[in-house]
Amino acid sequence: MTYLTFHFVFTIPPIIIMWLLLSRPLAGVGGLRGRYAIPALCVIAFTYTTPWDNFLVANDVWWYGADRVVATIGHVPIEEYMFFILQPILTGLFLYHYLARWDGPQQTDSDQARNIGISLFLFVTLAGGASVISGWDPGFYLGLILVWAGPILTFMWVYAGRSLWNMRRAIYVGAGIPTLYLWVADAIAIHLNIWVISDQYTVGFEPFGLPLEEATFFLVTNLMVVKGILLFLFEDHGALPFEDDGTVVSDRQETAA
């Protein structure tokens, strides 16, 4: 199986199906913001991931067979650049399906949860940085993942930790299920040698044939996508636009069409 075939089997079909089965237009979730949330996340993901992933391939953290890809730009296959866009679309559409049936955020006192979230992801960032600069080869890939994703996730909790905690059910479901799906797809791709993960730069823990680093990557990227979309749709500097019953206020839905 080639990398392009992988997309035609694992990423593009569920995107098409979820798009066709949306119960209402994209703008029906969060008003005009619903129309632009996923495209905005795609642009951000592509821009932020491109230099990092090129660094990984250039340093032999992962690689691909020349007969498995169409072409490369820089060090990275075109199909990998496609992944930068297709994953946010896939996860974002799944989240939209969930939001169409969502009963709104939980209204709880979440200052402590916000501080815990900030501390957790700050620790993740520092641990990743320490792993990279330590020179310990088996921790190199995991460290690069954590130091790349950790600052973004930390900032989200600094900016809107209370809102994220109140929307935690949407985060659990919206990030969790696509992550499980991509874990399976990634394990199959590695088994078929579509791409290869370095033994030198990984810790060697591979539950169900999936390297810990790859599992971590899809978890943190989906967390960034889901949290980013939720904040884009609903966050107004700590004041979520929901009524007491959890429904979105009318000014966000007037522009839905």
C-alpha cells in the first residue's frame, strides 16, 4: 500500500461520510465561526507542523520508502502534507457531529482545574525539552513531540482553562474517538511499511504494535484540534456564549445558513 492509497482508505472516506451525514450546515454550529473553525485550524496545523516534521525526517526520526510516495517537498512527502490538513478535517467533523447533539458545557467552579491543566502541560513541555537536550537517543522523538505540542496546550489552559474544563466532555469524546481510530490506522501503516519509525530514537514500548511516540502524537494533535475548535467557536475571554440550559445564545446562530 502506498501513502496515497492509505489516505484513500483511512482518511478521505470517513471525511466524506461525516460531511454528507452532518445533520445541519457547518455554520449551524457556532454561527459564522462554525464555518471557519476547521479551515482556520487546517492553516494553523499546516504552518506549525511543516518545519517540525521536516526536522524529524531530516534527522531520521522517521522515514518512508521511495516507492510509497508520489513526491517530496523538502524532506517530507506530499501525502504527509495532506495529513496536516486531513487530520484536522477528520477530527473537526467528528467533533461537529458530537456538538450537534451536545447539551452544552458543565457549569462548574473550575479555577483549580485550570491551574492543574496549566501545571500538567507546563510539566509536559519541560519534560520534553529535558528529554531532547539530554542527548538520550531513545527519548528524542517523544521529547520532540512534547516540546512541540506542550506550549500550545499550556497556552490554551492559560487563556481559557475554565472554559476548557467546562467543555471537558466534548474534549474527551471529540479527541478520544478520532485518536483511537488514527491509532489503528497508524499501526496498520507501520505494519505495511508505508512509513518507518526509528528504533534508535524511540523508547521501544509498542502496545498493540504502535510505538508510544506515535500514540502520543495523535493524542496531543487531536487535543490541539478539538480544544482549538471549541475555543474558536465558543470562547469569549472566559465568558462562554451559552444560556443556563446549555444552548448557544442567539447571536451566534443568527448567521447560520
